[in-house]
Amino acid sequence: MKLRNGWSRLLLVAIGPSVALHLGCATIIKGSSGSVSFKSNPSDADVKVIDARTGATVASGKTPLMVKLDRGAGYFKGAKYNVVIEKPGFSKKEFVVDSSLMVGWYLFGNLLFGGLIGWFIVDPATGAMWSLDPDETYIELAPTARPSAAAEAHVVIATVDDLNGSSLMGLGR
């Protein structure tokens, strides 16, 4: 193919990198982000998803909740998230959503479709070579122990003589 004018070359320069960036098999099949769902019993619990590397909150809401999270955190680095689920009156649950290598799509898919560009450039740069685990979470929140009524009750016994001329807990004549 011979490029005859400047527009053809410009078009090739503009489109070429975009095409090359989408040659990774995992990028084509799975994309660079993944859906992760959070459910709890009882529902309507607060969910906070925190990027483990930066400490930034990347998603929040109430259960049931589905969020899109980046699979990668840089070139050849999988993403990692700390998740906190809590509801007043129930114990707080914390766990990690971590990434793992998608061996099938990344290794074997690039053998067929992406080649070396997919293996060493596209999928590692986009994060598409990683999967998020767990991608679906169901949490049972345990009620927190409530103090017994006897522990909360306060009884003050006083005689009239105790109240004469003095003040007992703000009471007196």
C-alpha cells in the first residue's frame, strides 16, 4: 500500500496507535475494568471501596451494590482494593478484592490474536490481563452485643436525712 498524500499518512498515524492498543486479546475480550457486586444481610449496609495503593475511596454506596473497578494499577501491576461494609448495630466487615492473572485469555488468547504486542504492551498497560477476586461478595453482618437493661439502669436510694441541707445528684430542698 503506497500512501500518496499527507492526509493518508496523517490518518495512518492517528488510527495506527489506537488499533495497536486494542490488539491484546484480554483487552478485546474482557476490557480494562470489571464489575464487582456486594450484597449483605441485612441489606442497606454502607460499602466503601478503597484503592489499597493510594488510599483513595474509589466507590461507595449501600448494599446491594455493583461497581466497576479497574483491573490494573499500572504496567504489569494488578489492582488491589480494601472493602469495608458496615451498618449501625452490626459488626463491621473488612476484606480485600485482589487481582490475579487471567492465564487463559492473556497467554493463550494473545497466542492467537494479540501476539507480542498483546503480551508485552497492550494487556499489561491496560490492566486487562488481570481478573478481580472475589467479583461477587455476600456478607452476613452479625448484630453487636447490646448491654443488658440491668447494666444500663441506675438506681439512687436516699433518705430524707440525706437530702436535708445537701444536694444528692442535684436534688435537694
